[in-house]
Amino acid sequence: SDNPAAATVLSDDADGTLSNTQIFTVAPGTYTVSENDPSGLNYILSGLTCPTVTGTGTTATPNIGTRTVSITIGSAGGANVSCTFTNTPSQGTVIVKKVMVGGTDTFTYTGTPAGSISTNNGTIQTTVNAGQYTSVEAAKAGWDLTSIVCDDSNSTGNVSTRTATFNLEASETVTCTFTNVKRATIIVKKVMVGGTENFGFGPNPAGTISANNGAIPESV
């Protein structure tokens, strides 16, 4: 069957020299209209419908999976078929947000997004194609990771693995928030009068102090 749109280029209106509509006048018969794979343009075909199909013996069968419409124009003539291809951006944005309770420090992330955050409520982000991505927080001495919460229904956080898993859909922005609480610090300080010696301490904090004004700190 012939393809009446074999060499047609349609615009999303960003290019004013190209139309977003093309009309073909054809004889009764069978035709297919297909859209080239738009992924190289960072788009996906998100909708394919034929809202207008008139005329005896005229049919239109859209298939979004193959990006194709199969059209039969009835022999009686006078048919009218209108089909709409809808494309949406395939990219979206993933964001890691950091909440620090009890102080500030520098936290490092690997994966997507990757980078470091040094301020409370600070963020890192990246724009990527739709798909699944993970970002992992490195452990930080003196801090406890208490939660990872994502703001959409199918992205998740796992505190035990320190990982946020983003399931990003086209045109979506997903934020996963890591919350860390700074531990308290216990310090044993030793003052020695008249000499020095080794003094042992335990269990928390545990260790030995051998110098005047020496100290043993421990985060708890």
C-alpha cells in the first residue's frame, strides 16, 4: 500500500515555517501513515487517535506501538479521515534534596544525580531521558540517615542501602529527600594534678587518656 505521508515533516509549532497539519487527497484504497521514531529528538509518541472517520467502507486503525495508522478509503468515495499524533518530551528531571537536622556537613552522592550538598535543604539535579535511576548517599561519620522520601508514587527510598530509586516518566520532575540527623557527642576530659598517668575509661566513651587535659569524644 502507498504511504501518502512518506516525506512529510510536521512541526510542533516551534518552527513557524512548518505546519502541524498535512492534508492529502487520495483515491479509494488502503494506506498507511507512520511516524518516524522520535526518540532521537528526545520525544515519545504519547497519543495516537483518529477522531474523525466518515464514509461508507472507510476505516482507520491506529497502533501507537508501531506509530502507524492503517487507513482504508471506501470505494464509494467522499470519505474523511483525521488522525492526530501526539508527542511529548521523553526527558524529565531527577532531584536529590538534603535535609540536615542538628547541624550542617557535606554529603556526597553517586549515581544519577551525583554530586555533593553542603547546605540544609540544598539540592542536586539532572535532566535525563525517562527511565529508572538511582542515587546513593555515602555514609557520614557522626550522622544518621533517618529517611528517604520521594514525591511521586512509584519512586522509592531505601534507608538501609542509602539509595533513592527514581522511576522517571516523560516530562516528570521527581524529588527524593534524604534526611540526616547529627548525633550528640559525649566527651570525657581528664585533668591531672601533680603528674601524669594512663587512665582508662569505658564503656561509652571508651579509651585511655595519658595527658593532662586529654579527652575522649564519642558520637551517640
